[in-house]
Amino acid sequence: MAISRLVFGVMLLLGTAAGAAEPLTVGVLAYRGEGRALERWTPTMDYLRDALPGRRFQIHPLDLDGMARALDDGDLDFLLTQPGQYGMLAPRYRLTRLATLRPADRGSARHATGSVLLVRADSRYRDPESLDGRPVAAVHPRAFGGFLLLRAELARQGIDAREAYDLRFLGYPVDRLLLRLQRGDVDAAIAPACLLERMDAEELVARTDFRALMIHDTAGDCLTSTALYPAWSFAALPGTSEALNSAVARALLRMPAEDGGRWGAPVSQARVERLLDELSLHPMRPPLSEQIAAWVARNRALVVLAALFALLGLLHHCWLQALARRRARQLHATHARLQSRERELAAAQRASLVGEMATELAHELNQPLAAIRNYAEGCLVRLRRDDPAHPLLPILHRIDDQAERGAAVVARTRASLRRETPPNRPVRLGPLIRHALALHEHPLRRRDVTVSVDVRPPELTACAEPHALEQVLGNLVTNAIEAYATTGCGGPLWIEAGTANDTAMIRVRDAAGGFPAAHLDEPFVGFRSTRPEGLGMGLLICRRLMTAQGGAIALANRDDGAEITLRLPLETDDDA
Amino acid sequence: MPEPDIHLVDDDASTGDACRFLLEGYGYGVTYWSAGTDFLAGATLEAAGCVILDLRMPRMDGTAVHAALRERRSPLGVVILTAHGDVPTAVEQMKQGAADFLQKPVNGTRLIAAVDTALARSRSAWEVRILAQRATTLSERERHVARLVRDGLTNRAIAERLHVAVRTVEVHRAAAMRKMGAHSSAELAALWQRVAD
């Protein structure tokens, strides 16, 4: 606190002594380093101080990046800058040009801006194309004399310096360009015009050690590869007053020529702007990417809203996709379940069919075997009574034994095919009927059979073995479908479930012509079918499955169709 | 008592014929029926005897014939014959009063044993049936006396119980014995036991 007050006091004292309240800061591009910038511009500052009583001017040497920072921070009152830089900075910082330094002697490059492409005098490079892929030094990607001017010139010759050359941006001060080129670190250097001549004059390098490529014919006393542009402009920042600006401009215009240069009225920026345009660096017409960025910045709210909507849309889309995927997975699972159930049922039906055929066969074979045994034994009894030592007695015994052996084979085969049916359990008939129908959905639709299901009460529960009952219903539905197939047209299929006389009852009825009379007389006989390719085992299987469940099956004709009635025990309390 | 008959009910004529041949070999009199309905309509169902029923027949199967016999309180003994080893159904028929069940093809010895069991049961059932018929011919007082004889009371005790003369009891008892076909008081007691009055 005490120190800062002291410093402030000293400054006040100094200010009073110099007759000025506060020094005005003039930013300048120190392209050859701070020392040279101070050396170059201090006489001008001194002149201005003397010309404007009560004002003090101080030089603030800056490189390109430092200048942008100082401008952003509002540290500067005036700016000494080159036309290219001015063109890029003016609109953004609302600069006002007060005067332009121009050569006193026209055709001199000393107070102009130009660019030169230098190689070592002994190098093999003769033209810019031959430098393709070689290391080339430059100052800064935005340096006007140090890079941009030559880049534009090369572009006119069809060379994109940024693509063609291995560019090395060395930064300020620019002297290091020539030093590095001389040392052989790079094969060429893009340098401001007259740098070589100045350094030669200062005996830092020898001019003869270097050679310029694409020498521009307008060049005067300096080697240059490009056209020349005005060198320095003295610009005011918006913070300075109109009166001060006028006073500074007047003083500069009155200033005597020094070092072959003289301040005059600001020259046109048209050439410079055209050049910046070519390089897509024009501040008023920024590149498309910058234009978009600017628009986005201006319409932030709108952009955010749009982005939000897009995001919501995307989320919604993803959500729908996920739903669809899940639905598809569920459908797939259901389909797979149905298919596996269908396969199981088909397998059960096959097993039932084999079992039923074996039973049928056993019955058919047993009858003659029984007859053989009985005849043989009948003979034995009679013969033994007449003559206990009759020679045919052992033979009759053998006949009996062989018949018994045959019967045993049949019994064994049948026993191995018989499947133990699982015990009954409470089964809700509504869901079971619907499930059985779902398995026959396609054939029903193909035959144009419309099914109506009526279960009363809807929660009706019977004591049954669900798989067996499903198989029975499947057989009956298949029978109905086949019956309609023989009539050639579709029709109704009624399935009703209810209770009657303390039993659960399921009625399956169609309108496809019904059973033949002979069929109803002797309903459950195997190897008989109304269909040419059928075995006639379906109803036999149904009866066996129903009997195994403690139920019953009855066939009848009603109206113009078959009616099959299934009976099952109701679910009793002790079952539950 | 008439010689008990054996009825054979089987839809398969050749098996039926073979079975009859076997049974006749053992000395039984056999009547063959090819359908349950024919048997129920034509046979004497009130007599003692045996019926061999094939379980599996078209139109009217063995269980239905058996049910019809029970309904008519026939004393015929029932042997179930099954070709398809339908054991649960056969067992159910046993519960309903069948004497035995046999699987085809049947062994002669087993068949004879089953037939004999059925005949014995049938005879007993037939006798009970006859006794019950006779019992209905007794007067109220004769039935009372017969009941007390069965309970082991002497004539004197019965007379005291019924407040009648001993002579009167003797008359009633003699009438009951004659009507029931008993030759002694002990026999009357045993017969009345079977009537289970």
C-alpha cells in the first residue's frame, strides 16, 4: 500500500515535471526485436512530445500475438502498424488511420512492405517449385511481410505454400530467419523485403551469401519477390479524443523526412484488402467456418433450442428403436416358445400314435394267440382224460408255450411304449383352450375356420393334465380343420366350456357334416378314418388321454356337424 | 340247485369258440354270446352262474354289461377278460364286484380258478337271493320268532319275551323252518343270519 502510494507520488511528480498527466502508449510491431523498435521509433515519439505540449508518448514494442493481447486488454492509445495487419485489425478494434509513412523517394523499398523468398547463394534451388517438400522458414502465419505477401504471390503461381513446403514459423525477431538460413537449418526463408539489406548494412550477414527467387521487377534498392505495399500507418484507437487525433495527425504531416521516409495522408487500403481477400483473411468477409461460428454466437438461444430439439428427437428415436427391438425380441421369444410347444405336441402325438397302434396291434394279435392257447389247452384236457400218456400231449404243451411266448413279446413291446402320464393338477380351461388354438392358428386361418370360444365362468378350473388336454383339443381342432378341408370351404368352430353334473365339460362343435352313422355306432376303432391318408387314430388317442386323466370323451352329431364332449373332474378343494 | 352255467361274452367269435372249447374240456357248460346286448336280453340273469366278460367290445363294452348286471341285482359271478392290459379299468371292475380279471391270452388253470371263485360267490349270492325270497313269505310273528332263534333264545325264553304260550312259539318256529327249508333250529338260525334281517 505504502509503496504503491509512493510510486504514484513519484509518477505524479515526474508527470508534473514533464508537463503531462499521463503518457500515451503507442503499440508497435517490433519485428526485429524490442531494442531495434525502441531505437527506430524513439525519435518520432520525441518529435511528437515536442510538437504536442503537455503530452508524452511512449513506445510499447510488441510481437503479433502480444499486440492482439494488448488490444484486447485496452492497453494501447495508438498503434504503429503495417497495412496488412491494419487491414486485419481495423474493423475489430475500430482503428482510425491518421497517417501513412511513405518513401520520400518513389521506388525505394525501404519504407514499403514487401516479401522476398531467399535461398543461400550456393544452393541448387532456382525456382519456388524446386523447394517442394523442403524446409522453408517464415516468421508467423499471420505476418504480412514475413509470410502472407509471399504466400499470395506463390498462390498466383499455383503453389500452396502450406501444402508444398515444410514450413517452419520461427517467430520474432525476424533476424533469425536469415541466420538459420545461413546456418543451413532450412533451405529457404520467407523474409520481409529489405531485411537482408538492413542486416547487410549492420554487417550481421553478407548480402552476397543469399539469392532471391522470383525477383519482382518493381524492386528498387531491396531484393523483393512481391509487389510493394505501404509500410507503416499511424492509427488511433477509439479511446483517444478527436482533438488529440487531429493534433497528432497534424504533427506527423509536419514532421521532416527521416531515413528516406515521410508521413503523409493515409493511402488507400484497396490493394491490401484485395490481397487479404485472396488469402481468405479479410476481416469483413471471414471464411465460412468463421461466419457460421459468428452466426451461432449471435443466435445462441436459437441454436441451443434447436440442438435441444435435435437431441430430444434423437433420444426419442433411440427410445423407439429400443422399444421396437424389445418388442421384436419378445415376439421372437413367443414364436420360439410356440414352435417348441408345437414340436413337443407333435412328438407327444407321434408317441401317442405309436402307443395307440401298439395297443391296437396287441389287441389284434392277442385275440388269435388267446384262441390258439385255448384250443391247445382244451385239447390237452380232453386228451389227458382219455390217455394221460398220449404222445401228442407234449406237442400240445409246446403249442401253448409258443402262443404264450408270442403274447409275452407283444406285452413287453407295449409296456415299453406306454408312457406314464403325469398326475392331474388344477388347470384353468380358458387360457389352455386359447393356447391350444394358438398352436393351430395358421391352419385355421388357411382353411378359413372361424373359432369362437365361450368359457363360463371365465375362471373355470378343471382337474387335468394340461399337456394331455392340450393334445386332445389339438386333435379335435385338427379333425375339424380336416373335415372342413373335405367340404372345400371354411366355417365356424365353437368351443364351449362349462360345468354339468359336477364335472367340467368342454364341447367342440363344427358344421362340417358330422360323423358317419357307422362311426357313431362304434366310435373308437382304430385304423379307420374318413380321410384317405388318415389312420383314424386321433379319436382313439383322445379317448386314451381322457381316460388317463379320469375323464371321458363322447361323440355325437348335432345340426350339420360333429360335436365332441369332453368331461373332466372339477377342481375340488382337496386338490387345491 | 341247477347246474350253474357259464356265459362267455366276446365280440371275437373265434376267441370265444376257443375259450368255450377249453372250458368244456374242463366239464363246464358254456353259452357263448357275441354281444353284451344279446347276453342281457337272452340269458337267465337271476340264476347262479358265471359270466366271462371281454372288456373291450364295440357298442356295449364289458364295463357297461357289468353295470347292467349290478343294476338288475344279478347273482351271476363276473370274470373280466381284457386284451389290452387296461389294469386300472379292471381294478375298478373288481371294486364294483367282479370276482377276478384276467389278461388275454389266458392260461387255462388261472381261468378255471377264476371261474370257480366266481361260481362259488354266485352260488352264495344266489342262495341269499333265494333265502330273501323265502323270508318274504313268513308272517310278521314267524319272522319275529326266527329273529329270536337266530339270537340263540330257547322256546321258553321266546314265549316269555313275546308273552305267548310255548306251544304257540313251537308252531311259529315249525312254520318258519318249513318256509325257509331248514331242518333244525340251528339251521334256521344260520339261514336267518344270511338273510341279515
